[in-house]
Amino acid sequence: MNTSIALIIFSSIAVTSCVFMATYFLFLRKVSKLQDLTLGLLFIVIAMRITKSIFYYVLPEISSLATAFGFLGFALIGPLALTYFSLSNNSNKALKTNQLLHIIFPIIGFIIILVNSNIAYDMYFLANVSFVSYLLITAIKFIFKTKKNDLSQWHKVLFYALISLSVILIYQLFGETISAYATGIALSSIVIYFLFFYALQSPSIVKKSSSKVIPEKMIKKITKAIEDDKIYCQPGITLAQFAEAIDAPNYLVSIATKKIYNKNFPEVINSFRIKAVRDKLSQPEFMNEKIEDLAYDVGFNTSSAFYNAFKKEVAMTPREYQSSIMTKD
């Protein structure tokens, strides 16, 4: 077996590992929908970029469509990575419409390469600049900030793996020989193998919640903190902050909360907040109280977040709920 065939097999298995991880996060994990969706898509676009390199190595006269798809995957790595770290840092955060602006450059670049593949090199250069820029923003906002955040060891490993990938892809772009290009493929594959095997050994990533036995002591800690101590009244309380407060690992608290309340952590917090507001709305002395003030008292940061959560939980607005209670009385 010559070196070229060995490289193709080696890198193809790496791409398969990438797709395997993407499938797991997209369809099997089901711990945090938005985070899992974003991480799954991140591995898909990484697989797209490496696949393009493999095809180009085997067939230098690669079609403009394949080149464009490789660019699309490459240009989406940065936006998806930033989104994933943002969602991981704040589990209560939701995606906003303006975040779709991040996909404008990848889509425009994809179209440009389809129309004129002669400027593909320039577009890939811009994609490299974009990737590095997104990594810098991620580092400043989430990795190197002094304030404690929700990011686990897995997030740090993923971040540094992405930095390694960016350096490799820059080297591959500016390498003037096919040997340099092949080296880039091999090193990119090694990064994927590393992430794959690290994920397999990380309990916060691959362990199934249904197989984990939650200690009774842990259950009591969680229920006491939420139901008795009313920790949900802390504005912006995150999973990491809650876990730190009861001295337990993030992933275990997430699993335990799901088992106890059949909801994920943000849903549990919002549910108890809504219940607290409902209790007050049912009391005559709060009849003339501003509903927004009641929401802020139980930990909501914005009135819009409160109204959306209340409507989702109760299927009516706060005033409608209060009127229905008063009518019954």
C-alpha cells in the first residue's frame, strides 16, 4: 500500500468519525437541543472541509461544485463554533434572527465559486481570515475572560482543537507543494481523531443519562436548592453556577435535574419562577402589583422572557390567568 492510498484511508476514517459525532449530537444525545444541534452541525461542516481536501488531493481538477461545498463548510466552522460556545456559556440563551447574518458570507462565497471557480483561492483565503476572527472573538468572550463561566474541559479542548485546525488549514492554503497539502490533510485528520477519542472518554459528552444512577444525596441537594432555598430567584442563574452552589459536576446536575423534573435545567428554573408568579397572582394583595415587578422578583431578567415563558407554561397571559383565578373566587 503506497503513501497516497494510506493517507486517503486514514483521512476518510477521520471524516467518518466526524459524521459519527455529528449524528450522535444531532439525533441521539438529546441533552440540550440547541447546543447539540449546533455542535452536530459544526462537525458536519468540518467533515465537508476535510472531504474537499481529500477530493482535491485525489483529483486536482475537482469540480467547482465540490470546491464550493468545501468552502461553504469551511466558512461555517467559525460562526457555528461561536454560536456553540455562546449557547454553552448561557444555557438560557436562545438563537436570535440577527444571528443569521453570520451565514451571509458563506452563502455568497459558495455562489461566487460556483460562478467563477478561478477565484476559489481568494475565497478560501477570506474563509481562513473569517475562521481566525471567529476564534479570536470566541477566545475573548468565552475562553480567556476572567469571570467564571459555564465552559467545561470539553469546551476548552474543542477550542484548542479548532485553533490547531485553523493553523493547519492556513499552512495547507499557503503550501506550494502537493506534499504540504497532503500533510495538511493528515494533520487535520489527527485533530478529528483526537476530538473523537476525547469525546468518547468525556462523561459530559457521551454518557447516556438513562444509565446513570443518581445518588439520593444529590437529589436532595437539588430539590432543596430549588424548592426550599429558591435559588431560581437569582437572575441569570446558569447550570454551572447552580452546580457550583451545590458542589456537584455540571453534567451530573443536568442529568439529575432531567430525571427529577422531566425537564432540562433552564425549563426547570423557568417553571418554578412561573409557579412563584402564579402563586402571587392568585392572591388579592397582588392584584394591583405590576406583573413585570413580580417577574423580576423571581429572577427573570427581561419582561419579554417572562411573558414568553409564562405563555408557554400556562397557555395564557399573566393577566388572563389572574382574571380566571379571580372569576373562580
